[in-house]
Amino acid sequence: MNSEVQGVSEAQGPVEAKGGRSAQLKHTGLRPGWTTGACATAATTAAYTALLSGAFPDPVTIALPKGQTPSFALATEELTDAHAMAGIVKDAGDDPDVTHGALIRATVRRLPTGSGVAFKAGPGVGTVTRPGLPLPVGEPAVNPVPRQMMRDHVARVAELYGATGDVEITLSVDHGEEIARSTWNPRLGILGGLSILGTTGIVVPYSCSAWIDSIRRGVDVARAAGRTHVAGCTGSTSEKTVVAEYGLPEDALLDMGDFAGAVLKYVRRHPVARLTICGGFAKLSKLAAGHLDLHSARSQVDKAFLAELARRGGAAEVLAAEIAGANTGLAALQLCQAAGVPLGDLVATAAREEALAVLRGAPVAVDVVCIDRAGTVVGRSTIR
């Protein structure tokens, strides 16, 4: 067992190590990788540097949102008077990611002063064609956090070389349209290729057995430290939310990922006084509908179920029909927000009831917090 996480049940003795997300990852023994967003940022940084200096940095180093500074080797490069292009091969670590090994390219061109940073979808990068995603229809499928990462790195390079930072970034992925057929993009209306994703820049590898074991060790660590309130979080954004809401320390945070059932079943056998479950609205709508594995390959958002919840919350039949036909869970939530129907609270309450059913009367008080992609609370249950 990794020396950083010596988590054992209370019957085996005390836990001496620090808990939390990073300790869980170390405990799995799995190698993390890099998101498409991190690779695109590295490629953009290298290309813009070459455009201004005439030379590509290789390897190129970037700063991730949590402060890590990984370096990436360039797989391809091209420099002309008009543009610079750099490519990075994505390494997803030990995660079974369909984009592992994909070549992600960024082509950077100068724009007139004051233009800012513009993004274009090149071959293999999708375009948003339906509402309900965190980007407007017609935009390249480059999510908000990777966009900000690229803007930040363009600004740093521009400052270093005395440039304006006004550029067009065209992102492409070799064979991306073919790879995207193995993802949910076509069903979500993202056409033409893959999305450029990632909120931390790091791909957390999930071996079901290893990650579930790490969740158990996380509970052990929290109990041994005397924590009476722990939080099962679906990712880094939900972790930030529960820290802001409740001031929980790192060793009270359980990175449950998609494995809500693993948290609930282990806490049933090893109770804590209070469990908060926090995650994205769409994921927690799956828990509300009775799914304990929240992975997109094993459970989907049930819009008919959301429509029924909305009816219970006072939604008219016309609105319920719109929810049932919505493109995504986010689109359903937005419809209800516009109509004043508290779908977020209804989902959180239903998710809490499912959690209590799994706990089977264990002495654990539960509350659920639903957030959007930005970490804004969009629904919560009472504690019970």
C-alpha cells in the first residue's frame, strides 16, 4: 500500500496519512494523464511562441489551474510568415480514454489589435449545433476552462515578447471525427469531431476496483481523523463548492467520481454523522432516478424522469413535454429555471431519498447539493 495513504478500517488500527483527492489517486497506483484541454493549451503556447520568436519551445511547459507545470514534447510543428502550428500527442495515462494517442494541433494566426482571442474548429474538432451545452450554438466545442487556459497562456507569451495577444486559434484533432463516433458528441449535437475538455488539465484514471477501494480508504482516513461530516464529490468543481459551503478539510473530501453507490454502501457499514453528496446536476439526476453508477457509459440522464419531477414541482404539461424532449439535463434545468420551477431542488431531494434507501437506516444524516459547470449551486435538499 502506498505510504501516503495507509487507510484501514477502524478494526485494523489508526490511519496516519492525509486523505482527500490526491491521496486517493496515489492509492490507486494508476498513472494520471492529460486532458485534451491541457494538450491544446500546450500546443497553442508552443505555436504562439514560435510565431513571435521564430523557434518552438520543445518541450513546452504550461501551468494548470491547480498549479502543476507539466511539460509536453512536440509531435509536429510548422512555421510560416502567416501562422505557426504545433501538435501534441495526448497521453491519457492509465485511463481507458478513447482520445489516448490522438494528435491535437493548434494553429495560431495574428489578428488586428483589439480583436482578442478567437477560437475556430479545425478538422476533427466538433461544432455545437444544439442548445443545452455550456457553449452557444455555432461555437467550436472547446469548453470554457480550456478556453481560459489558452487565453491565459497567450497573454503570458504576448507579455514576454511584447505582442498584443490578438490571435486566432484553430484547433484540430487527427481522425477526431472518427474517434468522436465512440463518444456522446453526436447524440448531444456536437458534430464534426471531438470536444476540447478538462477542468483541471489532468485525466484521473478510473479502474473501478482500484477507485472504489480508494473511496473506502478515504472514509477510513476521515473517520480516523475524527471527522463527523464528509462529502462525496463527483469532481474538483464540486469539491470547491463543499469547501466553500461547509469549510470541510481535505481529509473529509471523498472523490467518488461516478461511484456514488460505493460511497453509500461503505458509509452504511462505517457510518459518519453526516454525508453531503455534491455534484453536477446531470450526474445527480441519475442518482435521483436510482442509478448508483453515474458514468455516462453505464447510465444516462432520463429526461422523462426529469419531466415527471417537474410536474410534481408545478410544471405545466407544455413545459414537461419540452423537458422530456430536451437535448441535455442542463437544457432541462434551464427550461425550469426560466419558468420558476425548482427542478434543481427536486433532483437534490430525490437523490437524497435514493441515498437514504441505500443507507438502510444507518445513523447517517444526508444532504445533496447540485451544481452547474461553473460550481454555482442550482439545487439542494434539506438534511435528513
